Amino acid sequence: MGLAVTLLFGKINSEKYLERCEHSFLPAAPTALPRALEEMKRESRQIKIDRRLTGSSIIDEPLQQVIQFALRDYIQYWYYTLSDDESFLLEVRKTTQNALVQFATRSKEVDWQPYFTTRLVNDFAAHLHVFRKAQQRIEDSKQKKDVSEEFVDTFFEVEVEMEKEVCRDLICTSVKDEEAFLRDLCEILLYLFLPPGDFHNKNMRYFLRETLAKGILLPLINQLSDPDYINQYIIWLIRDANCNYEAFLNIIKLSDKVVELEAVRDRAAEELQYLRSLDTAGDDISTIKNQINSLLFVKKICESRVQRLNSGKEVDRLKLAANFGKLCTIPLDNILMNNVALQFFMDYMQQTGGQAHLFFWLTVEGYRVTAQQQLDVLRSAQKDGKRQSNQTKGLLRAAAVGVYDQYLSEKASPRVHVDDNLVSKLAEKLNYEDTTPEIFDDIQRKVYEIMLKDEQFYPSFRQNPLYVRMLAELDMLKDPSIRGSDDGDLESFNGSPTGSLNSSLDDLSNASSEDSLQLQVSISDTVHADYEPYPVAGVCNDHGKTYALYAITVQRRNPDGSDDVWKTYRRYSDFHDFHMRITEQFENLSNLLKLPGKKTFNNMDKDFLGKRKKDLNTYLQLLINPEIIRACPGLIPYVNEFLENKAYSKGKGDFARKMDTLVNPLRNSMRNVSNVVKSIPDSLAEGMTKVSDNMDKLGHELKHTFLKVPPLKPEEDSEHVRVSAQLDDNVDDNIPLRVMLLLMDEVFDLKDKNHWLRRNIKNLLQQLIRATYGDTINRKIVDHVDWMTSPEQVAETVKRFRDSFWPNGILAESAPRREKAIRMRSRVAAKTKMLVIMPDELKHIIGAETTRKGILRVFEMFQYNQLNRRLVYVFLEGFLETLFPQYKFRELFIKLHSRSQRLQKYKQKSQSVQVASSQKR
């Protein structure tokens, strides 16, 4: 009992003591902490944020929606499982908006025109340059082209040789290295855009870095690098272009991918099965049969190509055509007047040592044109009372003597050997008579005859591989690997679905040629009695409009031996309309048939009508030439319709004919490129230098118009330098147009062609563009860049991004990868689209084969995912260097890419080479 009392007493006293100690040593709890806890427990108030980002309301509204959707779908869905406190979300949103404000402010201070008009184009050209060199290296090493890994390795080896300090192989081929690169890059961007307090908050920085790198940039780069996505984009981009059947067949014939051919073949088989199942009657039967025939033709071509590729018997189509094909005959006249054909004939003449004859002929052509121009100027000046006779004639004589000395005199080297009597007569004329544009005509005709008939020149040229290559560039090369069907597989099939030369159906070709031989056509000298008696045509007046009417006599031999003869009357506009129709249907005709040009003033002059009648007669005779008919199956119906004794029904509208008249001078000017370029010296023709001194004085304005071009810097090593490095930045201020022209040169690989002619073609192209459309193009480029960076267009871009990622405000699901057959058919469709949009004028200037190779090279470049990634990163690097010129982003990228083993090996190799070269010295 006593013990219990003692324990109770001790317990009570101990509690009192402890209570006194607690109050004496520990302060009382402050009232703010319970109040703060009370505030946290209350319902959170609505957050107010500043919605201004870029200073433009039309941009800020969709951009705020993108931020809201991104926070909702990438952060909120997992954050709310951890906490219902929205302060973290508020901080993330504020930080994101601060970064966007900094980005918008910096973007407004940057002039984007140099980036879009120069840097972007140059980066693309450099990428294409590396791709082309890698292709050449693979071909030279005779490796298999379809081994993509080997090609990718070769590509990055060429990149190292060109860039010297950078190689992007790791980030383009390794997912791990790519993610590390993006993390480093995003952390640098966050350092630039975020306030210091937010950046030093590691949790916030790492969170934003991972979201930006793996949630935004990496998926975007994956999509932009996908070849199938690019092919679909190409098809969408060229959606307004109509794909013609001939372009589609050309792509099928040129395809070396079995999977592409099999995909098209299988699709054609499906369509055939569907069409054969249809229950049709009446007119529909004919339509269905035509469709079935076309599909059977496509199917047969695909099967033939697949069989050839699988058997390993695929050979170069040029060699195949040279050995087994029927080659068209191109007259020497056409070769000399067509710049594409001329380059191959020039190469051949240099191989055989006959270049002096050709250069003489070209020089005389140039002299004639320039002299005639100067004499016309002289006559005009004399009418105005000005006197320039002695000076002009003296320069003409000096130029003529220069031609004589360089090619015909005894000291000429090499000398053109012709009849001594002709040379003596020419020397006498130069000494005692006034020089005229026709002073060299007799000798020029003799030189032409030598080139035409001498076995070592034109006759042998027709048996040379260069002749086959020339036909390919003129798009006149028949493909002997594609034949008409002889096995009866085709239903009511009577030839190719189109009049394509490349279809090369012999039966149709032979039938057409037989018909053509029974036709004789000429423009007669007799005219209708109602017309004024011009000896070449009738001149009539219709509602105040005067025009010429040409009487065409047509004679046709019937199978029974009798002849039908009739006359039909056609205006020049009828000829023009007919020419447009047949050259559209048969593209290769535009290289052979040249319609006399349209004249706006004094077109009723008697002498002019006489000349036009002669030219139209030549046109008609060439039109019914058997070689032309064989080259263009299906042409005869058009010719018969044009020559029928009835009113001609024009297939083209008046506007189309006027537009063709405007476009044709550019096209036809290339036919006479020799008349301008022929007089220009080059290292290939050293003997022409003295002539050029006098020709510079005579045709200064003409030559200034065509030959003022941006000079190239001395080539250190043009194979391993960037494209723009060859431009002289001090020449003129039209940088955008110059770089774009250089891009064209890179696409079509003009540097490796005939240097003399190719360089002058390029110069002529540049000057034509600059003289006619250069300022307009440059202004349009600048205006387009301004439009691209305008608030309205930026807002549209943000809206498209929002609608593609969040259609109807819902996060889009990842699109499933399309079936392989569909992707292959998209490849074929994209190639066809790209081939169709190439204008005929470009083919006439640089050649059809060169145009096709250039377009297909660009297409093939986009079919490698790793290479596409490299191009995207190059564009991104250029963008950041432009956005932050004050920071050393170039040096930063060099450090980020320095981990490449390929780059390190290249540097070690370069150092060893330098050491070895220094030791030799």
C-alpha cells in the first residue's frame, strides 16, 4: 500500500516537472503555421497567367492551345496520380511560356532571308553533292547498289572528306547516340531560354530536357526522315500535275527494284480481275477492253523487268540498244543545230582529230550572225544620219581575217584542209572587197560536206557509242528489251497504249511507215482566185484582220495504184496549233521538228511570206519523213487530219497558242545556241582566241547579254568542297539566284559533261533567267520568305501542327506502318510525279537522259532513312546558327560530333599524310 502511494506521488510530480521544463525551454508554436496549413487545405483558387507570348494574338491563341494539350497529354495524366497540387503544373507552364517569349523575341531580331535563300539551299546542294559522290564511288568499286549499309558507310566517308571537321554518322545510325546528342542540344537551348533560377533547378531542367528531346524533337525527326512520309509528301505537293502514261511506263522500265515492280504487277493483276468481272454492254465494252489492254501491257513490262533483274542478266540499256536496237538517223544538220546533240558530236570530233573542221564551221556561224547584226545596226544608223561605216567594216574585216588566219592560213594549227582555189578566192576577197556575212559560205559548205561524207567523221559517228548516248539524251532511243506481245495474251491488243517511242512496237511502227510513204505534200504556188495573187499564199481580210492562207497540195497513192490529189488551205495559226498538239503527244518530235517562228510586225511582207512558205515546206517534208514516222508510231492519224480537205479544227485555244509563242523563243533559242556560242573561245579550241578579240568588239552587247556570268573561284579540290565555296561572293549581290542556279548544276551533274558546250549552256541559261526573269525571281524569293515568316503564315503553321498532333483536340494515335506493297507503289507514284513536272524546255537544254538521271538521283537520295536524318540535322544546325549568331554554335557542333570514330580516323590519316609530305620536302 505504501509502495503504491509512493509511485503515484512520483508520477504526478514528474509530469508537473516535465511540463515546466517544456514551457521553459521550447517556445510556443506560432500561429502562422496552422494558418498556412489551413490555407493549403482550402480549395485552390483559379490560376491566372499572362497569355501573351509572341506579341501577335493570331499566333498566341493556337500556341496556347498547343501548350495546354501538351501539358494535358504528356504531364497531367501521370502527375495527378502523385499529387493534386497544381503549383508544379503552373511552374512548368510559366517556364515554357518564358522560353517561348525568349524564342519569339530572338526570332524577330533575325533576318531570315539569308538562311532560307542561301544557307538552306546550299546545305541541300552539299547533301546532294555527297550523295552523288557516294554513288560514283560505289559504281567505281563495282559494289552492289542495293546493299544499303555499304552505301550509307560510303556516304559518311564522303561527308568527312567534304566537311573535314564534322561527321554525323553516330547520330544518324545509332539511336543511343542520337538521344544523347538531343539531350545535350536541348540542355544548351534551355540554358539560353530559361531564367537562371529555373535552369539551375535540376528537377525542372531534366524534366523539360527529356520532354523536349524524346517527346517532341525525336518523334518529329523520325517522321521527317521516313522515306515513305517523304514520298507521300511529294505526291501531295505535286498533286495538281497530271501523270501521263508514258512517264509511268518510263519509270517502270527504268526501275531496278524488284519489290517496286512486283507491287505494281500485283496491283495491275487485281485491277484486271475486277475489270474482267464487270458485266458491261454497248460502248462500255470498248472502254473496258482498252483499260484491260493497258493493264496487260503494264503487267507484261513488270514481269519482263522482274525476270531480267532476278536472272542477273540486266545490262545497260545504251549498250543493249547499240547492239540490238533500231537506231534513228539524225541528219548532220539537226546535230549541228541542236545543242544537246552537238556536245556528243564535238566529243567525237575531238577523239578523231577533226575538231578543227567543227570549230571552223561553228566559228563561221558565229561570225555570220554577229556580222549580220552589226550590219543591221549600221543600216539603221545610216538611216538616222549617223556615220559608223568605216569603224564597223574595219572590225568586220579584222574578225574575218582572224578566222582565216586561225583555220585556213599556212600558219594555222590545226589547219582546215580544203580546196586551195577556194582559199585563194577567199584571201582575194579579204584583200580587195568589203567583208560580208556570207564571205565564208563557200568554204563552210565544203567543210560541211567533208564532215558529212568523210568516213572518219559523221558516218563513223553514227556507229559510235556516243551516238547512242546522244539519242538517249534526245529521248529518241528505242528500248529493244520491250517488245510487242506475240503470245496472244493481250485482248484485242493492237500496240502500246500510247504513242511512246520507248514502247518500240515494231508492228505498229512498220505499218505507219508504209502509210507515210504513199503521201506527198507541198505548198503550191497557185492560190485561190479570191485572194490577192501572192506567189506563196493567199492574203485575205476577215473582219478587219489580215492573214496569210497557204495552199497545200496533197497527193496520196491508193493500193490499186491510182492517185488522189486535193488542195487544202491552212493559216499559220493552224500550223502552230498542229505543232503544239503533236509535240505534246510525241515529246521526241520537239527535238526534230522546228516550226518557223511567229512574227508580230510586217508579217504580210512579200519576202517574208516567201521565206515562211519555204520553211513550212521544209517542215512538212520532215513531218512525213519515214524516219520520223518510225520514231513516232501513231503520228499518221494526226497528219491525215491536218491535211484533209476541210476546215481544220483547232485543238488548242487562242490563249494556249499565245503562251506557247512566248515560251518558244526560250526553247528555240537553244537550237541556235551555236550561233551565239560558236564564236566564243575555250581551252579546247586554242586557235579561237584571236578571233574572240575581234568578236568581242563586234558583238559586245550580244556577248555581254549572254556571257556575263558569276566567275568561279579557283578550284582547290572541287570534289571535296561545299557547293557555295566555288562562288565568288564579291561578284554581285544576287546571291539567292546564283546559289539556286548552282543547285541546278549539282542536281544534273553538268560539271562532268562536255565542258566547252555545257559551260556555255549554263551561262546562257543564267543570263536568260537574269535578263528576263532574274529580278522577278529574286523579288519573288524575297517576298516568299517574308510571307513564310509573317504572323499569318506562322499562325497557320502552328494550327497545322496542332491539328495534326491533336485532331479535334484529341492526341493522335501513332499511325500504323503501311504495308510494303503500298509503300512501293507510293515510290513509283512519287517518281512519276517528279518526272512529269520537269518542263520540256529543260530536256531540250540539257538532254532528256540527263534530266531523268538528275530527277531520279534526287528521289533516290530521299529513300535512305539515315541520310534523311543527316539532312534534317544539317538544317537544324543551320537554323540554330542563324538564330544565335553571337554564340559559337559551329564550334559546339564540332565538339558534339567529335565522338565519331570515322572522323577520328580521317584526322589521323590527314595528319600522317601531312607529316609524310613535310618529310619529303
